[in-house]
Amino acid sequence: MTRIPPETLMIPRYGGRRILQARMPEVGAWIVDSKLDGKVPFKLWMKPEVYDDLSKIYPSIPEVEDLARGGGFLHGRPLLEKEVEIETCWATRQPKRLYRIIHDGQPFGGIKSRGFEDIHINPVHFQVLVQKHLNWNCRNPSPFLSVTDDLKKVKVVAAVFQARGHTGIQILELDPKHPAWDHKVQKVWNARDLIDTFGTPILKRRRFLENEYLVEKSISPESITGRFKWKEARRKLDPIGFMQNLMARRVVNQKHKKREREREARRAKESKLKEGKGVEDRDNMKVARKRNGLKRTTEFKLRL
């Protein structure tokens, strides 16, 4: 059996959750959610000296935006370490077979990532791109594809797709050691290994991420050794429909909870407007943001 040599990559490590910048004023770089770029939903704000350090560690770092007139933010994910080492999955495991579940709603037939044409992976963005990919509620294009080597997980994912109303659900059987699989481009990462390196508590608690691998960019069509329709495969994988029924109930419950949260938010907003607090709250928030932004204009002048 051909053994695929592992590859290593150095990346920065960030905090797993957003916090107030004022809580860690000594930190020189922050990942901040942003809608400025329709493709990448975040920006890396840096002090010039931090950018100089990162440029030495990561020569391929993209050009940054020089905020000559300053800028600011309130919340972000702090830079905790400028470089940590990660390895492709071949360092710890050599899966003989992988599976990907696809449906009609996925672009490129489900074998190219949603961000295939637009999202370019670079080391300084790597952790955040992975974390957003692993969040099923995040709809931003991702440069990764999820696969697994566990048929139990195949059953769960297919049942979720079915419960969400997707059509054309299929299971692809993949040979990751096929000669057409370019491991220099289509790198395979073990999701659990990455999460342990990131140290993200909320992802560490998610058992569902066990036996999940992330493939960069695309899957070679030649590496597909089997293609099975879920309508037929479920007779063997879920003969009594237990998982299908369970996932259907969970999806319905999630929809109910989402609608209830939206109703509560609307009621709270309406209540504030009736009391005349809505405009005042918005004005106070704008003032607070302005003050915080102006306070940091001399510190964070570079944005990536």
C-alpha cells in the first residue's frame, strides 16, 4: 500500500471566540468580522510591527490595506501565537477509503468547494477559514470539502440532508491514494487534529467532528470509486429508519427554536421602540463605537 508522506504548515493561532479588544490591549493583531469583502467574511487588523513579523514568517502573505486615515473595531479574535505547526492527516492516519455525501444543491456536483474560484487559502487566514467551514450555520463560501472515513457518520449526514429537504442525495466513495489525487493541491486535514491545535473550546466539545477530514479545493473525479444513491443505500445503512426519523425531529426542533428566537428579538425591538429607547440606544452605540475606533487609529493601521 502506497504511503503518502505528510506535509507540515506553519500558521498563526487566534482565539476561538470574539472578545472585546479592550480586554487584551497588548495584542497587536485581531481577526475582525467584516462585510467589506463579499468573499472572505473577516479582516485581519494589525499593527505595523506585527505585519513585519508575519511577513518574515510567511513570505506569501498577501498585500495589506494601509488605513492612512485610521480605523477601529470593538470585538475580534486575538492573535495568540504567531506560528504553530500543523500536519496533514497522513502524519497520524492513513485512511484507505473516504466518503463524501452530496446533493443537488451543491455547486460543481459536490466535488469542488463553494469557494473554489474565489477563496485562496493563505496561512494567516487558515484557522478562521477552517472554523467557519465547521460551522454548519455559516453560509460563506469555503475552500474546503468535508469527507469522512466512518459509515456511521455518512448515515447521519445523509439523514440530515434528507430532513432539510435536499434532493439527489448520493454517497461518493473515494480513494485518497489514487494517482490522480494531487496531494500538493488537494491537501487532506484531520479536523480533530486541527481543533486540538487551535485550542477552540466550543469545537473541542463537538463529538460530531470526530472522523471528519477536510479536503482543500476539490476532489479528483478519477478518485471516485463508487457512487450510491441514498434512497438505495439507506436500506442497508439505516434499515428501520431510526437515524432518518431522529434527524427529522431535530431539524424540526431547530426550526422551531430559530423562529422563537426571531419572535423574541422582534418583540424586544418593538418594546424598546414603544418606550422610545430604540433611537437612544442606537445613538449611544454609535458614540461608543466612534470613541473606540478613534482610540485605536494610531495602533491598527494595516488590514488584510
